[in-house]
Amino acid sequence: MSVSEQRYEAVRAVLAVAHQMPAEVEVALVETRRAHPWGPRRLVFELAKAGVEPVLHEDSDGVWV
């Protein structure tokens, strides 16, 4: 699935589910997770370092990672 298809699916899901994370965050999370074998805490740290907002707390991160 291409990045544009991922973004489309993420935006579609956001419109359908009120508690869905923003599409930009979801795409960044998925791309980072595919590239690195990091756990939830490191993913949150790296996304925050990259300036991805909003970054969720690592405790809630485990639910959707």
C-alpha cells in the first residue's frame, strides 16, 4: 500500500471514528515502526524528536502500536 493510500485510509478512518489518531501521526507511526524494531516508548520518543504532534503518552501508545 502506497503512502497516499495509507493517508487516504487514515483520513477515512478518522472521519468514521471520533477517537482515531490524526492521519499524519498514524502514517508517521506506521512508517517508523516498519523501519525500526522499537517498542512503544522509543517510538513515542522518536516521533516527538521528529516534531510529530500530537505525540501520545507511551502508556496509551501500547493500545494502537
